[in-house]
Amino acid sequence: MKTETENVLTNTETADDLQNLVNDYLTQKQTSLMQMKRGILSKEDFLAEVRSQIAVYYYKSERQAEELLKRFEQYVFGYSRLSPLIDDESISDIRVISYDNIRVKRGGQRMDAGVAFASEKEYRQFIDYVATRNQVNISNLNAIQRFTDTESHPDFILRFTLSMPLVNTYSEPYLCIRKVPKMFPLIKELIQKEMLTQETAELLIQRFRQGSTLICGGNSSGKTTLLNALKETLPDDVAILITQQADELTTRFHPDTMFLHSLPGTAESQVSYDLRHISIAGLTMDVDFFIIGEVKGAEALYLLNAAYTGQICAATIHAPAAYKAPDKLVDYAMYESRYSRDELMRMMDCFQTLIFMEHYKVKEIYACNGWSEKEKKLEFERIV
């Protein structure tokens, strides 16, 4: 008769059986996994099928089978060993450098995650699962992939960047995950978090409604967080269109907001819609306020044209200081433009407010006073 200890799988047995079961559903049972992902197969029916798979092929006691099913459910509906990091509200970013080197950013500080995969094999299987779950191809023709999971976690949108060994110096994939809160903070909450003062918030809300705004800063500086909060202050009778590469801008309350996101082409599909395409489409819609989540390329020209023709616009952009943001946007606009640099800089005077973010705080706010024909440059006045 088996003892209580023998009735429970050892850690090694659990890991091996789990890897084998996951591999079953990444290979011969992949159709079921995809049907579940697409909603064709319910979670209950999917797990019932997995239970049958375990009963037929894994020869476990009832208790062991239930334990294996529980581990499999956690793997499939979460993100395996990374799930506790994703659940942790204090963690904003996860970087998997190798199977045994996982780093996180917690409260703005980078540190070891305190977890690791058991082996390079387990990590690679996890990468294959992440790709299958998100319907992403990671063949040699698609060795760098960026994709977003908006469904699996109740609190966060997960933005993935994955690069495979084909383009990495070392033999393991790199996986970076940015966590974007679905219930993003509103202005009053940002005041409580000391991102800005009440007086600064009132100033920004007023200027945001009256003219185009450009928010700049470095990575994880709070640009998107502030833009998300500011747009929620717009009146309900303002029609908003948001175009973005990753689904980071969402809405909590505003009833008249449309969202478009880019669709990158792959080796298997020539269908591709970048921010330039969807920005052009957006300008033909009946909107009062046009927002680009993050300007990274030729879409800058269409944002600039929209603002210059009187459309109120807003966007975020990477720049090391507020006064350098117009130069950066013009650099991007020149990818697609026949205008001279001076002509594009003249057009930039329609962006009446420049905001610089650093370490999750509003550091600088500039008002644009127009183009100086004499100095051949934009004139700014620092107001905060």
C-alpha cells in the first residue's frame, strides 16, 4: 500500500509530466489549444479533454492526475513560473535573459526576480507555448516578434517583445514583458501618487482641451499613464480616435472613443497595417480629438498635418527633454515628407503644450509661443 508521500508526485515527476503534457498540446493536440484560445472550445470542455488525455496516457492515481491537471491549468491559463510576477502589482516589467536569469522592475528599481525555469529545455518549451497561445509565428523568418495579450489577466495588458536565438548572440530566446494596468489611474489618483500637483493638473486639463499636446520622456517615465488619464477628462460629447502599436491606451469611462492598432506583416502574410496606414484612415473619420499612442515613424507627418489643420491632437514620444520633442517628431515626419525641416518646424507651433516626464513625475511643461521668423526656431516659455 502506497504511503501519503508516494501518492503525491515528486517535483521532478511533476515537472517532467507537465512538460510532456504541454508538449502534447503544442504538437498533436494544438488544434484543441487554439480552439480554446479562440472561444470555440469552452474552458470546461478543454480541461475535460485534458483530464481524459492524462487518464489514457499518464497512468496516475486519481490524486496525482488531479494535481497534474491543476499544474497544467495554471500553465495554460497563466504564464507558468512567470505568473506570480505578472500578478504582482509592484512589478511593471519582466525580462527573461536566460532560463535561470529573470529580472524585474519593481517600484522603478531593477532586481532579480527570485524565480527561474528548471532548465533551458523547459524555458524553450515555455516560449513555444507563449507563441502558440498568442498565435505568433517564431520561425527563422519571424525571429523578432512584438505582440499584446489583452485577455488572460484581469488587471493587466501584457506587451511582449520576443527575440529568438537566430538574432541573439547567445543560444536562448530573450523575452520582455511590459505590464500595463487595465484600470489605469485617473488624474486625482496621479495627484495622490505625487506625479503632479493639483494646480498642475488643472493647468494641464485646461490646455489639453484647448490645443494639441506632446508628452515626452524616456522609457517607463509615465508618458502613457498621463495621456491615459488626461483623455478621460475630455467631455462625453468629444469624439476620440486613438491609434497605437500596442494596446496600452484604453478607456475607463469615455463613451465615444474608438481604438485602432497596427498589424505587422509576417513571412506567412503580406497583410500589414502600420501606424502610418491607420493614421491616414483615422483622419477621414469624424473625430474631434486624434491621439497616437507613441510616435515612432512616418505617422508623425499625419499627426503633424492633422494638428496643423486645426484638429486637436495628442501623442507621446521618446525625447530627453521637452524642448527636444519637436525636433524628434520632425525627424520622424521627414521619413515621409517632401517638406523642408524649417517648414515642418513651423508647423510644430500647433503643438501648444510640451510635457516632459521623468521617473513617473511631470518635470517640465512648456507653452509654445510660435515660430520666430527672425531666429528661425520655435519659441517656448516654461510654465511649470
